[in-house]
Amino acid sequence: MLIKEFDEYIRSFLPFAEMAKADSALNGLQVGRENQEVTKIAFAVDASMATFKQAKQEKADLLFVHHGLFWGFDRPVIGNIRSRLKYLFDHDIALYAVHLPLDVAPVVGNNAGIADALELTQQEPFGIYHGVKIGIKGRLAASASLEEISSMLFGNTGIHPGTLPFGKDQVSTIGIVSGGAAMNAFDAINDGLDLYITGESSHTVYHECLEAGLSVIFGGHYRTEVYGVQAITEKCRADQKLETVFIDIPTGL
């Protein structure tokens, strides 16, 4: 497969055009390579030197990430950015990034993956960002405790440490926006939901959620955004018969 063909394939099912005005990130091919042929693709959440080195070790031609290098503002090619670009050039690895289109995508998106892991029914768009609903809300088939929900998503025992247990003991309705979306807790409050799930926490929403009786699970930016990347990894393997590998470099945040 050529890089151009991979780009066309990704754009055929991820909503690039729909998210163009809401997303400041440069979505699509961020760094090309001299050899346009792609035989193995590595997938990861973040574009970092650690990820690049792992992609080289895996002998990947192209690296697909959720968080790329370019975010809609001028950045001088010095320091870390210079080192990262040089590494990609030296080892002829292409970099492809998809930000909000991967968050909102049905089936293979980050929020869709969390909703499916919880087996939510009555799923609807939820959580406004720059005028677009980027998350999902729905209802559990059977009410569950925060501990049970945390276990379904993160495989741990007990309530996730990043949790505000301010609501009902048994949760039925849930809103989800992966990543850094603490302020969308206000959408969950306005919609009368039992629980809001996102990645990063914020002091700003603590008392708002406490007084509204809304429970929140701050699962970590990274841990809430592996869902879409892993789903894309499997889809590309199945659809294109390409060799793929998921590179897991959790930040704990």
C-alpha cells in the first residue's frame, strides 16, 4: 500500500471534514518518507521519541498516532521537535496523526470504544466542544456501582483513584468525552446524568459536581484514548491485510 492510499482509506471512515473547524490539530500525514510504500504500520497514542524508537524497533514504515507533532500554531524546528523530525527522516518513518476525528468516530472512536466496553444502550451524541458534540451518552443495561464500572474500563479492583464519588451508589446514565475534557462535566450536570467519564481532572469542576450530585471518573488522558487507536489497529489489519502493531507507552496521566 502507498502512503497516499493509506490516507484515502483512513479518510473514508473517519470524519475529517466534519471536525475541521473544531480541531486545531493537523490531521493526516504530518511527516512523509522517501519510500512511499507501506508494509507495516505502528499505532500509538502519542508522537514522542520513545514511540519513534519503538516504531523503528518494530520495523514500521509508518506510525499512526492520536496526538501528533503539529497543533495549529507556529513551532520553530529546534530542541525536541528538531530531534524528533530528524529521527523520523533518518529512519524513513512516516508520521500520520488523527486527533478529534478519532475521538468522535463511531465504531472505532475513543468515546465509542468506552461506550461499547460499558455496553451502553440508547447512545446519543454528547459534550459540546467548539460547537460540536464530540462525546457519547447512554444508559447501562443494568445499573452498576462506580467500582464495577471502573473495573469494566480499567481492569483494576476498587474505585479508580481519579474518581469523584458524589452521586448515586448505582449508576444508570453515563456521559463520556475522552482525554482532556473536564469542563464537559457541566454538560453531564445539565443533562441530569449519573456519571461523567473523561481523562484529565480539574479543580474547577470539583464543587460543581459535588453540589449537583454528579459522580466523575477521571480515568487518565492516555487510558481513555487507547480505545480508538487499538480499534484502528485491528481494523487496518483486517481490512488491508497489513502487518500492524500497537505500541503501548502509558504516561499514567
